[in-house]
Amino acid sequence: MYLEVKDVKKSYGKDDSYIQVLKGISTEVKQGQMCVIQGTSGSGKSTLLNCIGGLDNMDSGSVKVDGQEISGLRPAKLADYRRDHLGFIFQFYNLVPNLTVRENIQVCEYLSKQPLDMTELLETLGLAEHQNKFPSQLSGGQQQRCAIARALIKNPKLLLCDEPTGALDSGTSRDILILLEEINQKYGTTMLIVTHNNAIKDMVHKVLVVKDGLITKEYENHTRVPAAELEDL
């Protein structure tokens, strides 16, 4: 199994401000699967993503990615794990404003020993004609495409997406989801997608529903709908 999560617990604060966000999460995701994590605000889904990505330390439990245990890694080893295995896509694009599209992507290209081909990636994501523009000259969808390209240039095995369509209109959201689907098919990238959008569950291989820090529903999707055919985005 590519991703193995076992009894992960995570809390914040102390005394009166103490809150347990994850109360014992366990799940598995196969290599090459697209997996959606659904839940209301405060359910723990983004915290789960951050624990898998090494951005948050777990209180207890185990996360293994491609056989490597993440829990307890020293900061330098954790940085190596994020560099070598992961790509991150956030709702708010976090682009460097004074760098062009191409330069924003190159920031992560330099981190990889085996980056994807820049020209091919720009073409795949529809950014070739925008590569010399600055973020302020792009639409929201184009900025998200740039953020996706920046995450993908490292050729990550695992792509972590936190509300990747949350700031986009329905038409642009569909375009981004079609793009993620194409990336999954072309590169075999394993994807975890945190979302409020109920329609996205229909296009992925696996669905996790998180409520109050626990997985309340988990199932494989055997009747997947292509992203282009999703309704009510």
C-alpha cells in the first residue's frame, strides 16, 4: 500500500483552549489513486492532510508513504521527505508576486533531481503563452494552474490538494479538475484532495468522509464520472 495512516491523533492548545482535532484516523490509499477527503469546516480534514504532508506533527499514530515512516522524523529528514515525495496545492495560490509564471515554477524545479520537462508541463497546463507574465496579470484559474505546475515540476509521487477549486467559479473549477484527472492518468500521481465540493467525489477512486476528527465513511468508487461530466460544481 502506498499510503498507510494508522490511528493518527492530533490536538492543539492546552487547558481551557485544548481541542483534539484528529481522534484516531486510519486509512490506506493505493499508488495512483485519486482520493477525496470530505467534511465540514473544523472536521479535521485539512489537519489530516497537513499531518500526511509533514506540516503538522502528530500527537501519536503512524503515517507511512511508500514504506517510509513520517512520524518522528527530524526536521532535516522531514524537509527531504517533502522535497522528494510531495507536491502541495493550496486554495490560495501562494505565488511569488515579483516572479513570472516560469520563474515561480522554477523555484520548485531546482529542488528536484528528476524534474518534469518544463516546456511539456507548460503546454499540458495551458500556460505556455502566459509563462512570462506575473501573477497579477493572470486570472484566478491561470494562477491555480501555475500553482499546480509548481507542485508538479518536482515530479512528486504524492500530490496534496487543499481546496484546489475553493476560490474558483464553477467553469474554472471544472477545468482544474479535468487537469488534475489528466495529470493522474498521464503521470500516475497519487492525489489526496480536501474539498467541500460534494460533486468531486464522483470523479475519484476513493472517498473519505471526516466528521469530528474521525472517518465516518470510506469507500471505493466503482462508477467514476469523468471530470468533464460532473454536475453542480
